[in-house]
Amino acid sequence: MSTRTTPTDVWREPSRGTFAKSAVAGAVQTLAPARTAYRALDVKVNYLRPVTADGRDLVATGTVVHNGRRLAIATAEVVNADGDRVAIATGTTLLGSSPPPRAGADSIAEGADARIGR
């Protein structure tokens, strides 16, 4: 993952938010059966403290808190190298069976968009 910084070497919020959202999506994907179509319905990220671009690791951990038949809800926590929480996120994902790929679809998710009328 590339680091995006400001002139004062503080990690920009969109980068940290994308990192947290990836952990939410990854947690859901670990529990979904193979070839299950999915679509993120919402993601909320709370930024708790600034992160400086000091070359040390950030770790994002995602956890599924609800795995229903049609919806999955997951949370993520991003911590810095000192173990301090720097961001938390919650996301809701719509799950569905995988439809046949439509012509020109680049991914399973695009096929799901067509199946659920998007």
C-alpha cells in the first residue's frame, strides 16, 4: 500500500479510511461461500488520532459481528506501532448468490449489481 502524506508528513485521512474499509471487506469475504456476490451498502470510518508517516506499521483487523443470510456487518480497528487505536470502521454488506456474469462485467460484484437492479 502506498503512503500518501501532506507536507507535514501526516497520513491523509482517505488513505487510512481505505485501509479500514479494506479490513471490513476482507472480514466479510472470509466467511462468504465461494463465488458469493456481495455489495457494500455502507461504511463509516471514525478517525481517532493523527498518524504520522514515520515508516512504522499500521495494522488493520476486521471482525464480522453479524453474518446473516442476506446481510453481513463487520467492524475494523486500525492500530499504530505503539498499539494505539487510530481509526475504527463499521460496514454493512449485502450478500447474494453469484449470478452468471453479464456480458462485459469485469467482476462478480458488477454481475451482482445487475442482479439486484443497480
